Amino acid sequence: METVNQGNSATNATEQEAKTFTQDELNAIVNDRLGREKAKYSDYEAMKEKAAKYDELEEAKKSELQKANETVTALKDELNAIKKQNEIRDIRTEVAKNMNIPAELLTADTKEACEAQAQAIQAFASTQAGYPQLKDGGEVQKLSDGSTRQQFADWLNSNF
């Protein structure tokens, strides 16, 4: 390291401030520095091209990976939906078998709800409340062999 006394450094600072350059000297200094920088980065354009190609390949890989991930996600969703449908079908089949009703009548998704539906169906099927009551009990009466006019007259005479 160089030792500089204070008096000498003040003189150097004054000389540097007072120094002026011509345009040619300034151009030479700039060109010299640019030449060193260009030499330092002489393969800059080639590196820039390689970096751009690398970025494109990475983006293409990323797109392929994203497509693959989307496909996997869609397939997982489809598989889960099929598993859920099979589970519901098995529940309905089991409840229908145990309750002795057609599985097609059950629409619920859980075992408890299917059992409740099956009980409601059995209760409805066991009662006659859903069907209209007939006055004559639904028995077939003997009809006359005559014309419609004659049949109506016979009916009218027998009921009034």
C-alpha cells in the first residue's frame, strides 16, 4: 500500500479536478473500455440464444407436465365418481334384498335413507289407502246381451 501524506493528496485532488479532456481523448477512453467489455462478453449473443431456447424447452415441458397433471386429475375424478356410483348401487341392492322390494324404487344415496325409503314403500304397498274404493266391491256383473240402449234400460230399471 502506498502512503500519501495529506498535503500531497490535496494537490492530486486539485490536479484531477482541473484536468480536461479533448473529444478524441474521451472517445479513446470510452472505446477502450467498450473494447474490454465486448471482449469480456464476446459470446453474449450466443448465450442469449441458448438461454431463450432453454426457456422455450422448459415452457414446453411445463405445458406437457400441466397437461399430464390435468389428465391425471380428470381421471381421478372420474374414478371417484364411478366408485361412488358403485357404492350407492351396492347399498340400494343390499337394502332392496333385505326389505324385499325392487332396487329400482330406491333413490337415496345412504344406507339409512334407502332403508327409510324402503319402509315407506312397504307401508304404502301394504295399505289400500292409495286406491279408490268401489261401491260394488269390484265384482263383475252380468251384462245383457242386447244393444247399448237395452243395457242402459236394464241398468236403470235395476238401480232405481
